Amino acid sequence: MNEQERDDKMKLIEQTCSRLQEHFDSVQIFATKHDPTMSEGTINWHYGSGNWFTRWGQIKDWISRKETEMYSND
């Protein structure tokens, strides 16, 4: 994937975030795409809008819940 394609995908994420922001107080988007031509193999993007602390707190809460789910299944 070339730089223009990566930029185009970032613009899509920004536009989607903006559209969602019309309906929500905060939005955070994480996206990944496997690209075997990249040395890392995976490209990632992230973008958000709205209150940063709200987004950060929601991410921490999501991680905590998922870890609890993961470890409670043992």
C-alpha cells in the first residue's frame, strides 16, 4: 500500500468519525489492515473526536471488561 492509499484510508476514517460525531459525544476509531508488502505486515490508523478523557476512559473500561471476560473463561 502506498502513501496515497494510506492517506485515503485516513481521510475515510476522519470523515466517518465526523459523521458519527454528529450523533455522539465522543468517538474513537481504531482500524487495521494487513499488508504483506509492509515490513511490519499490518498498518494501523486511529482517530477520535470529542472529549479526550471520555475516550480514554472508555478504552480503559473496554480493555478491563475484555480482560475479565478472557480470564473468567479459564
